[in-house]
Amino acid sequence: MAENEEITNPAKSLIHYITWKDIERMISKLLKQLPHNYEHILVITRGGMVPACLISEKLNIRNILSASLWSYEENQQISEEPIFLQFPDDSQLTGKHILVVDDVWETGCTLMAVRERLRRAGAKAEVCVLVYKPLKSKFPNDAPEYYAQEINEWVNYPWDPSRKFASNED
């Protein structure tokens, strides 16, 4: 499949395939935007794990927290509001400058809920995503502070379970 190739899929309409080279380009673009004074990264599992790892390595941030939320099951929304399954204790957040990392801001519901919970805990929170979908966002007056690319189609990342890993073995 060619880099950035889009195909039509009747089940998910248009799919935008992102390659590992695209990920490298997107992370480089984000690194040019990001301040270097974060005390923690808060990764949204699972989609934010790869971008958070790459960003944390480049910014030398070792304090990585995770939040697990549930609102989708097999690409189908199951809850209007995200359900917090796991979240750091307020004592880890109060007074901290935190970069929240996820793969995509689609409706914005997950990241708005996380940002609000962090602010209630007394943290300064900024959101960073690879992909921002402004036409799908339920928050027209809000957006992630940092994003690499606007895409409004369904996004398929190189780590998606439907994708095969490249192998040198036959």
C-alpha cells in the first residue's frame, strides 16, 4: 500500500493509512512545537502509547503516567461519556505541567474529560495528538494544543491489529 493511500471501505467509509515513515514525520513536527518543560507525560492507553514513547525519548521525559478510558469497542462507540478505568492519583498531578498524549482527537470527548480531570486535580494540562479531526469534534471551540495533522477519515495506524508487521523472515 502506498504511503498515505486512502481507500474506500463500505464499513468504515474512507480509510487513511498511516505508515511508520508518516509517524516519524508527525513526531518530528510535534517535537518542533512542544515546549521542553513538562514534568510528566500522561499517555492515553492504548492508542497514545507509541507516540508517547517516541515523544518521551526525544524530550527525555522519564515520568510517564497512564490513563485508561473506555468508550469504544471494536470501533463502535459504546458510551457517550468515557468511562475512567484507571487514572493517576491527584497527588501525582497537583502543581505539575503535564503533556497528555493520544493518537487522535476524534470527537474530543476522551481528551476533554482527561484534560478537565487533570485541571480539577490542579495540574496544568496540554493535549498532544498525531491526528486532529476538526469535522468530527464535538467541541468546535476547543482543540488539542498540539497536533501533527488534520485528517477527517478513519485512520489506520501501522500498529493497528489489522496490519501485518514487516518481516525479513520467509
